[in-house]
Amino acid sequence: MKILKEDEYVNCSELIKEANDLYKLAMEKELSYDNRLYLISMNKYINKYENFREKMIKTYIEDLNGIISFF
């Protein structure tokens, strides 16, 4: 079975820094319980490791941007 590029785990430390900055901004907003729980859970998860599938981190950053602009 061939591993696709999007399934490879790569160092995402720069994306994690960006996500952490956006996380701080998002947590200042009035969020629903579910949104707040999602952000807290993902933030804890991404700060435990440095290697992730890049697509996962980028999706989380998109979610953060959406929350920041919506609220």
C-alpha cells in the first residue's frame, strides 16, 4: 500500500505556532460550549507533538479563522 503525501507525518512546528496565535484570538470570542471544547481539545492535542499530517493542522487553522471571523 502506497502512503500518500497527505498521509505522511511532517514537522508542523510553524503551523502549530500559527494555530496557537489564532487559538488565543478565538478564545477571546463568545463561543458555544461545543466550539470552546473543540478548540481546547485540539490545542492540547497539537501541543503534545510536532509531527502531524499537514492537512489536519491546516484544517484546524481554517476552523480557527472561521471562528474568529464569525464571532
